[in-house]
Amino acid sequence: MSSNLALELSDSLASIVDTAARSVVRVDARHRWPATGAVWSTDGTIVTASHSVEDEDEIEVGLPDGTALPATLIGRDHGTDLAILKVAATGLARPAWLEPDGLKIGHLVLAVSRPGRTARASHGVVSALADSWRTPAGGKLDRYIESDVALRPGFSGSLLVDASGRVLGLNTSGLLRGQSIVVPTATVRRVIEAVLAHGRVRRGFIGVGAQSVRLGAAHEAKLGQATGLLVAAVEPGSPAEQAGILLGDVLVAFDGHAVEDVADLLALLDEERVGRSVPARLLRAGEVRELPVTVATRDR
């Protein structure tokens, strides 16, 4: 690479960081190193990493101009590791929260954080990409994006931008230990809209405790699946009890989708099914039955 091209690239990256930094804030909500947050709306809505908000009653946000303001926690979603804050400010610089196409493994990316008064930047590449992903905490990311950007202090809640300056989402180290995972823009938007509307992200609940078990050869051949969910507990008053699901039943499908392990069922208990009556297919004493279950949501 010629010196001119290297200088042009360097200047381009510096300009991208400078632009993104105008929308990146410091979040003081824990006893150790501050985290980072990003401006969602010009009137003071801030999004950050939920695991970084430990002290809900004393939160301070440091703006790019050096102003420090108290913040209120509007709501959070542990499943996607997002928390939404509000500060009394207007005219904040909102980044271009986009959902860019064409992202590929190996593309250059930049993380822009603000663990102190000044912004910090680090670079890396997209190291893994996949379709939607269910987090270990039960949340759903609309797309799985992993980068090899270093996990520096204050990293969580920082913006990840590509070499064109497009915002890919919010960085967090709180979803997978030791991994730089990106909560993509589509997920950030969905969670913020749910929190602003309901105070939280609603997730479906039917009230069963279950574990994966192998089906017999005859049922495996008939149902086209090797395992189902053995119902080991039914919560009193829950949708499952009201539907007539019993201990010892083996759940094999929910709303027309096969369930072979607990993760399959959790993935189907999304916000779109809350309040709906959906068919639960199960095995009882060797016979296939189908019961309607109305999906509820927990109050907490």
C-alpha cells in the first residue's frame, strides 16, 4: 500500500470515529470502570448494556461535550443485554442506526466507546456471522454478529461501525463470556420500542418445567423426531395447567413446530404469541393428543 493510500485510509477511519463519537456517551452505573452508551433519540433516550447497569438509583451519563447528567432507567432486557436510559437533554447527536446489507466475515469494523471523558476506538474484523440467534439468557438477536475487537474497559455499550461509518449495532461482552457480540440495530430497535411501550420485553410463558427425552422407535418414525420434552413440573394456575397438561406428558410440538429440547420451546414463546391460543401436541400414555394453550406473560 502506498503512503498516500495509507494516509487516506487513516484519515477516513479517523473521520468515522469522530462522527460516531458524537453519539457515544459515558455511563456510570456501577462501582468499577464506567461503561458506554449510545444516543437513540435526540431528546435523551440512551441505550447501553444491561449488565453494566448495577446501581439503578444512581446513574450518571457523561455527554460528549463534557456535561454530566443524572439518568433514569426506563427499562431493561436481560435476554439481549440492553438497558434504556433517559436524560434531560435535547439536540443530542443521533447516529444513523441502519441495518446494512452485504456485511461479510472479514470486513473491517471499528468499536467507538467512551469509558471516560474522551472517546476511544479500536478496530478488528467481523469474525462470525449467522442468522437470528437465541442468547443463553433467552433473548433473540435478529442476527448473530461477532467481531474480534478487543474487550477493553468500557467496551460494553459501545457502537460498532463499519468502514463506511454505518452503525451495525451495540457491542457487549455480557452475552457470551470472552466474546465481542453485537446486538444488531434491528434488535436494539425492537427492544427499545417494547420497553417504551410496556416497560419491558414481553416473553411468552406457559408454566412447565421440562427436560429432553428420547422417543421410542415407533413414535420417532411416526412423528419424524427423535426427542421431545418430558413435562416434569406444571405451575399451579399456569396456562399449561389450565390447558390440561399433566406431569409425565411429553411435548412434541408447539404451534405446529417440533420441540426437541427446551431451547426449541423458548424460541417459540416470543412476544408475537403472547395472548394467543396455540396447539400443543403431546404424547400421553403412548397416544398423541393436542391441547390448546393460551400463552401468557410473566409480570416480572
